[in-house]
Amino acid sequence: MSVLSSLRSRPWMMLLVSIGLVASHAILLYRVREAGMSHAGISGVVVLGVVVLVVAKHLGLFAALLRSLHGVFRRRLRNGKPEA
């Protein structure tokens, strides 16, 4: 069973991941607004983030990351205990 299908088979875990993502983005937005960044600065950061994601996707860096994470989770599930 792959990590993604394992995550999908447990709806409560997907809910926790979703809540964590929303909360982390809300905290990040709050910190940026408190720092007094202008709207142009925030837009620039968002565009830069999108460009970095597109380049990483194009170069296949996400595939390598997911492949390595899959190996870690597969070993952890097979052994039944976390790695040291």
C-alpha cells in the first residue's frame, strides 16, 4: 500500500493534515502582515513560490522526494517501529 493510498484510507488523518496546512498558512499570513510587508512584497513572494514549485516539478525534484519518503514509510510500516 502506498503512502498516499494509506493516507486516503484514513479520513481522520487526511482531516488532520488539512487542518495543519490551513493553520500553518494562516499563521504565516499573520506573521507576514504583522511584519508590515506591502501588498507588492507579498505578491512577489507568492509569485516566487509558484516559480520555485514549477521549476521543482519540471526537474522532477518532487518525484525524488516522494520516492525517498515512500521508502522511509514503507520500512517503518514493515518493521512496526520508527527508525532510529
